[in-house]
Amino acid sequence: MQTNKTVCNLKPIHTYRAFISQYNRPKNRITTFAKNLIMKKTNKKLLLVNLGCSKNLVDSEVVMQQAKLSGIDVLYGENPETVDAVLINTCGFIADAKEESIETIVNFAEAKEEGLVKHIYVMGCLSQRYRDELKKEIPEVDQFFGVDEFEDVVKSLGGNFRKEKLHERFLTTPSHYAYLKIAEGCDRKCSFCAIPMIRGKHLSRSIEDIMQEAEYLAKQGVKEVILISQDLTYYGIDIYKKQMLTELTKRLSDSGLFEWIRLHYTYPTAFPLDLLALMRERENICNYIDIPLQHISTPLLKSMKRGIDRQGTLDLMEAFRKNIPDAAVRTTFIVGYPGESEEDFEALLEFIRTSRFERVGAFTYSEEEDTAAAKLADDVPEEVKQLRLEQLMDVQQGISLELNKAKEGKVFRCIIDRIEDDFYVGRTEFDSPEVDNEVLVPSEKHQLQIGEFYPIRIMQADFFDLYGELAE
């Protein structure tokens, strides 16, 4: 059912400006994906194709709602019979995501040449970073937009931009959960990351603005809200002159709008420890910490410009386990970063063994042009990077199985996301949608409702799935 979604395997494509110009565009060949989504007859309909992370998804939902308010029929995840325009929201974060974005644009460009679609618009991270190159190489696209040009996008679609309605969204997730973006951009200087160049400086939304959107989401039936931004822990510093993540989370908890509040994408440097006490005290805040640590070697962390060293990382993990011993900690690591020695990698493996993270994602280092790390010699061979990635994930897989097996016989409160094949598919508070474990309940034995909470007893566990039955 659930597969291992934690490994991102990157290709070492260093210069995407060159890659775009060299991309092999097949003539008279359109993928089944594009053909299934568009037909010859056009109408006032918009098909949106979203690529990338949940932050991109929120942007897409905002634009779709603006289009809908203007009387445009909005299609997402469908195979429409007619369509007037396609809007592609692109990702430009890592190599594989860039390639997927470029291939998607090219597919629809070929479709436009054959008369299967009238207009193509492109927005998002890839468009923000490589707009000039994309304009030159893919002229079939009517317009390219950056990451914050919502008004221009809506007007180009023929709609009226309504700023007072920006808190409304065309939800694409199941109706019982939604993402809530609390800030845009990033002020961190991580050497390997291009996001600050793409998304700009950190810009927090006001608590009042966030609460308005939260109330809207609750009225749509959302029971689990997932707070997201490039860096949650920086929230409030720009507009309130101090960290305000704990206060914001408290306000959301006090409101009683949601049964689960989940936090994604925290940062280890200056992590607000008062947040841990709040999480421990409040039942509607999930005991779930998402925090990319990237490595444990002090020299590498310094080179990565992470603002924390080995001891600081160990102290932070100790604080997590002491304050919220049953919390699920999800993290990510980079292997093969410039200068990573065998000793560095072995230290990372040992850190993972002793920390026993509930969730680990890993990817091999791939140079991002114009970043600080791009100036370093990429001195770890690709085959060594791949071997280290496999070794790391083998270690984590064993830990994951042990932790899951420990859940057998125990009862957990689960939310049911969907029904698939012969199972209801749900999650515990320790699991986020799309990326974590799922709880599978046989549909032939039980009658459950999508979006509702149930006590589920775990009967069996494997590496990535838990199998359970409704507890009596």
C-alpha cells in the first residue's frame, strides 16, 4: 500500500540554464498524461497542474479560488472533455523536480502545437528562477509568472483579482485536512539551498490574517490543519520582533477549530523550546516534530551554514525526548555533501542508530547553481553517494520496523483519509499525509467514514504500514 517515500535520488545536473536549452523536445509525440487531460474543443475552463511541495499546493489553491470567484470553471486532478487554459505551477527545488517541471511544460507545449489546448500559463519556482531561459526555449507558453504574482496570473486568465478573498482556497486535499501557510520566503543561508533566491526573504503573515484563514478552513470541514512555511521557527521575527510560533500555535489550539494541529518544517537553530511544553499540554496539537537536521558532523554543518553544531544538535534531540518522549521526530539528511569523509558518514549512521528517529528522509547532494556550496569541489563520487544513501536507508528501515512492531497490540486514535482496494487508509497523530506511515483497516470487516476519527488497534506492522482493526 504505502511505499518508502523518504528517498530522493538526485541527478548531478549543475546548470539548468544549459539543461533547458539542451532539452530534447520530441516532435509529434504527446504523452498520455497530456492527451488524457485536454481535448480540442475549448471553453471557459482552467486546468491546473500542481508540481512540488505543499507550499506550492497552497499557492495553486489560492489561484484556483480566485479563478472560481471570477466564474471560471476550475479543474484539478480530472480528465476534462474541454479546457480553455492550462496553468502549471512548477517546482525548482531539486534536480528531479526541475526535470519534471520542464517535461510537463514541454508536454503541454507540444499539445498546444497540435491544437489540443489554447493557452498555457506557467508559474512557481522554476518560472521565477529561469523565466528568461524558459521564454526563449518554450515560446508556446503564453506567459510565465513568478512565485508571488497571483494578481497577474488571475488577470491573465481573464479573472478579477479579489485581495479581500485571499484567505479562501479551492481545496484539493481531502476535505478533512488542509495546509495553512503562515509565512513566505526564508532568511536562512544554508549553503546548498536556492530557496531564498527564489522565494525571497522571510515574510510572516499576521496572526489575525492566519486566524481568518483558519476559520475559513474549519467552515469547509477541515479537522486537521498542517502549518507550513520554509521555516516555521522564524515566524514572527520580522513583524513582531520575536519568535511567535508558540503563541500562534496556542491561539489555534485555544480556538478549538481543529481536532489536530500539525507543524511542518521547523529549523534546529534557535528552536523555540517553549513550544515543546505547549505540545505536551494540548491534546489537539500533534506530538509530531518535522525538523531537517541534514548532518551531525560539525565541520559539515558549519560548511552547510546551518548555525548549529554536533553538540547543539544532540542537546536539541535530548530536549525533544525529555519533554515529549512519545513524539514522532521526522528529519532529513544529505549524504555526499562536499568534503564528507567516511568518518563523517559513519558518525551520521551512528547518530541515526542512537537517536532512533521515527521518520528519516535522505537524498544525495546535488549542486545548485549560484549557491555557496556550488563553489566547493563536489568531491564525493556519485557511486559513493548512492552507496551511502542505500546504507543510511537500510539502517533507518530496520529502526522503522522495530518502532512499528512496538505498536502491535496498542490502540491509536486514527483519522481515515480514504478507501483504497480492500482497506480504509488512515493515520495516527504521528503520521503526516503522503509522507509517513499509514494505518490499513480491512473494509470488509468495518464500516468507517472518511474524515472521521476511530480507535484502531494495531494487529500487525511492517516497514511502512500498520494493519489494524476497530477497537471494541
